[in-house]
Amino acid sequence: MDRNIENFSNLLPKIVSGHTVDLSCLDFMHPWAIGASCIFLIERQQFEDRKVILPTDEDVLRYLKRMHFDKRLDELNYMDVASKLATIEISERENLDLHEIVHCRYADEFSARLGQFERMFRNFGLNDEDAKRALVIFGELGNNVFDHNLGNWPTNFSGSIVVAQNYPQLKRIECVIADAGVGFLGSLRAAFPTLRNNLEAIQKGLEGSTGRIGETRGNGLKTIQNWTINNFHGILNIHSGNGLVQVDENGTQIKEVMPILGTLAQFVLYYQ
């Protein structure tokens, strides 16, 4: 299991307690942690006693400000915490190794940004051909969010949260698409009523199955796996409900973790 993801998953009982999201124990943030934190905030935004505790590490706070986490806090009505983060002074100079958090509310909004995301991959260091391949993976993951949650969002917050980062010294790109939707089990159970849990549902989805009854098309996740691994020696990570699955060149690893609302999906690319 990816070390950053496993470490973060092990910290979840400290981070999430009731209606409180406590990020103070984190001394390092990455796209996966940001995506997960956004889901936690969405899930708790309706409660009057909701609470967010920001990290205490100054570098982490500056990173969150640079990723425009304060805007997401404000959007989700955590205005008091957003105002604290907004006071942190950082340089807003262009950083081509970051892609700030974006909320795509609708499928057409996500589609309209695909050109921007392709430029992001080029800025990250991919050549034109690999940037187009990466965009196919990115587009499939993003489209899945809207295909499987259309008209069935469990809260009044719809759409996908997108965040990405390039680590040039490692030649590693991490892209996360998070949504507070019905999750893999909620999407697939109507078509596959014998599914017993989230891990089975994720694995079923990875086989190429779709939850849209009567529709044979469902190979998007198979394409994502194949292209991620074969073209980039990469990794696909999916957390949905209490299931966490990682697929890479070594096979599939599964783990039960603290449940989340919806799905957190990440693909990791390695480049020359």
C-alpha cells in the first residue's frame, strides 16, 4: 500500500471524531489528504456543532493556503476557519508543480476544464503524447463521478473535488478526484444485489462492471488501470465507504479503513 495513503488512513481515527475534523496531527499534506479532508467537511457541513481544527505546522498551513483550501472551507460554510487560513501570507507566484483545489459542480463544467487539465500535465513534465494519455485517465475518473451520482447525491453538495501535484525530484504525479456521492456500493448494488461490502463493490467496479442496469458499457476503470500501469508504471488507489483498494504492477491490495462518504480516487503516474 502507498506509504502516504496508508499513514493517512491509520490516522483517520484521530482526524475524524463525530462532527469534528481535526487536522492538527498532520505534519504533511498531499493531494489524497486534501481530497479526503474535503469529503469529511462536506459530510459534516449540515451539523450546527461541526468543527474544523487546522494543522499547527506552519509549512502545512502555507501549503493549504497555496492550494486554496480556505476557499473550499468558505464554500462549505466553515467561514470562521476559512478566515483564519486566509490571514496566512504566502507568495501567490505561479507554481507549475501544483494544481489548486477545484470544485467541478456539473459534468459539463468538468468537461470544459479538460483543456486546462491537459496543460497541467504538460506543465508537470509529460510530453504531448503522455499528456493526452494522462488526460484519458483523468477524464474517465471525472466522468465516473457524474455518471454514477446523477440525481442521487446524498447531500446538497454535488460534483467533484480535483487536486493534483507533481513531485519533480521523484518524477511522480499524483491526481485526486473526490466526491461525496453514493460510492461504489451504492452505485453497483442495484445491478449486483449480492455484493456484501465496499471492498467487493470496488473490486467489481475494477473488473469493468457498471451499476447502470441495461448498459453494457463499463470498461472505464479497466482502461484507467491498464493505462496507469502499462503506460506510466503507476498506481490506482480507491477509497469508497470503508474499503481501500490499491492496484499496481504488483497486483491488488485491499484494506478495511474508517468509512467515508462517497469515493476518493487517485492515480499516480511516473515519467522520465
